[in-house]
Amino acid sequence: MAVHKTGPVRGDRYQVLPPDVRAVRAGGAALLLHVRALVLVCLFSAAALAAGVVSLGMGDYPVPLGEVVLALAGGGDPISAHVVTEMRLPRVASGAGVGAAFALAGAVFQRVVRNPLVSPDVIGINAGASAGAVLAITVLGGSTMFTVAGALIGAFASAALCYLVAYQGGVSGYRLVLVGIGVTALSSALTSYLLTRAELHDAQRASIWLTGSLANRSWSHAGVIAGALLVSVPVAVILARRLRLLELGDDMARTLGIGPDGARSALLGSGVVLAALATAAAGPIAFVALVAPQIVRRLLNESTAGLAASAACGAMLTVAADLAARSLFAPIELPVGVLTAVAGAPFLLVLLARANRIGRSG
């Protein structure tokens, strides 16, 4: 541990900081720089960029790596440039944004509730968003606007139901998981009913979307997830300090002048928005929200700076999984949600087994 001076110059306050945290002075204030988190963000972002560049060159019309780079720089052959920037780049951009949104939502949920099992796809948020989006596709025609609105309404309805049923003088992580399983079952039943009542064409569209796919993404889908990140990320950054206090317990948060219920609701609301719009943009891509924060948690030792690293890790996992789904099973192209589900399910089982061992010993 090292002692660094933080706060205004006129202050003379001292704070004990971990060795990987640096206090960078800017005018009369100090900014805490988490070195290890910054390194992880750079590494995950570089890996996502590399996977994305490779993915841009793959397809029925292969584009060499050099041509991909030229196209991204605004040059190169016109046909290759059109294929790269107009047909494939929206898919990669959507995948990176969706992965970042799911992972950031998962990190917020897990840290607020203080339980590694709590993520949008486990407690019913994604299932509720899926039900709302399928309702929009099968009943209202399935335009981007209606799908986004349906996903938001479904996600907030599921979140409200889950929170109200699980709340008993506070929210226990395991109680929230159990209630979330029930909410997921209800939402899945509604989705199945809508599919059985829909026209064949609409049911096929909804079924493909429900697997979690980045195929045929357009700039409108990328715009949806970019808007979600622009709205929710600043909220998470502003409330990051309150997140640290919430982790100390409600009584300590009140002592330090923070209303725990208001801060918790704002953070959970931002996570619901991220998960809902990510689901609207690409379908319920499973387990990214669960796995990415856990990877970062083990590398950063529970640092709140892990929010940014979780987002970068989620982007990397989604883009890399989409690349693997396209290349490993060629010429068949699997939806990315199938691959993340196959890889994420064992991870969930490991977390459940670990939680069971901790419960028995504690």
C-alpha cells in the first residue's frame, strides 16, 4: 500500500491507496488513475479491434487484410470499401457495443447486489426485454423503433416485478436470483405464446432474433446501442463513488450522506436500460453480462474501476465469439448467442458450485 495526497491543494487530506492507483493532479483537484484497469482496457480493446478487423475481411466476398485497413482509412478499391464499411462494419460495431453494454450492465448489477450470480440474463431482465421485443415484432410490425420501445418496456416491467417481489427490507442477492428465475419463466412463456399466435414470417424473424445474432446488422442497430452507452455510461461514472459506498452497507452509506435506495435505483435503472437496448439491437446474447465482469473481477481485485474494464472485456468477448461462430463452422454461420451460451453455461455451473461451497462453509 502507498499513501498519496488527494483532493484540493488547500485541503491537506491523505488517503491510503492501492499500489496500482496513482493520484494525478489537475489544477486544484486530483484524479485517481487505476493503472491496472487502464492496462486491461487497452488490452481488451486491442483484442476486440484485432478480431473486428479479421471479421471485416471474412465472408462470401473475401477482402485481404491490407484492403480492409485501406477501406477503414477511406481509400482502397471502391467495391471492397463498400463491402467493408457499409455491409460488415455495422455488424462489428454493433457487436462491440452490445458486448460492452451487456458487460457493463452485468458489472453494475453484480456490484450493487454484491452477488456474482446476478446478471440481466439470470434475473429475467433479458427475458423481459425479449418478450417485449417479440411482441413488437409479431404484433406491431417489428420496426427498429417499436422493437426498442418493446424491449425497454419489457425489461423495466421484469425489473420492477423482480425487485418488488424480492424486496423484504432490502434485496438479498440469492433471493433476487430465485425470483429472477420465476420472472424468466413467465417472460419465456409469454414469448412462446406470442410465437404460436404470430404469422409464420414474423415467427421466423422473431425465432432467429431470439437466438442472439449479429447477422444483417445495420447502422440503425449500431446507433441504438451507441445511444444506450452515451446515456447510461455517464450515469454509471457519476454514481461510481456511490457504488463504492453501497458496497460498505446501507448503514455506512447513510452515515456518509448517501441515500442507498436512491443510488441503488439509479444504478439498477442504468443497467436495465443497457441490457434492454442491447437485447433490442442483437437479441438476448447469453452470458456475456455474467462472464465479463467475473473475468475482470479476478484481475482487478474488486476495484470499482473494473466497470470500464468490464465493458471492454464484453466487447472483446462478443466480437471474438462472432468471429469464431462465423469461421469455426463455415460454411454454416452460427448465431453468436449459440456460441456464448455453450461457453457460458459451464461458467455459470462453476459459480453455482462455488457459491454452494461458500454457503456450506460459512
